[in-house]
Amino acid sequence: MREPRLINATPRNGDYLELLSGPPQSVAMRSGCVTLRADETVGWHTTGAREELIIVLAGTGEACFREKTSITVRAGAAM
């Protein structure tokens, strides 16, 4: 059994912070943190066949989808 690992996940405005990059850090999981400034966007992107979890830590925003639908997201939301 592996020892627990502590990762520094302190947000950095506008930067992508890699938290996990797959083996050997995890079996297959990759994870990162993106912090956006007001009126900033991640932009259109795809994760291919991989799942994506978005957790809104503060503020509000809009998540837009390929189907041309959008939802308002607020702090505490996960999708």
C-alpha cells in the first residue's frame, strides 16, 4: 500500500496547476486546477473519451456545451 501524498493545490490566477499526471502518482487518474479571473474563459476544449469533473469554488459563471445549451454555475456546484 502506498503512503498518502500531500499535493499543494494552492490556486494560481490564470494558470493551470497539474495535481496528478497519472502513473506513478495514481493508477490512471489525471487532475488539474484552473483558476479564472472575472470575465476569463477556459474556452472550447475536449477531454476525448475521458470524464471531466468541474467544481466551482468561488463566484459564478456559465458552462456552455456543444449542444448550444448553457447553465449558470455558482460556488459549491460540481458537474
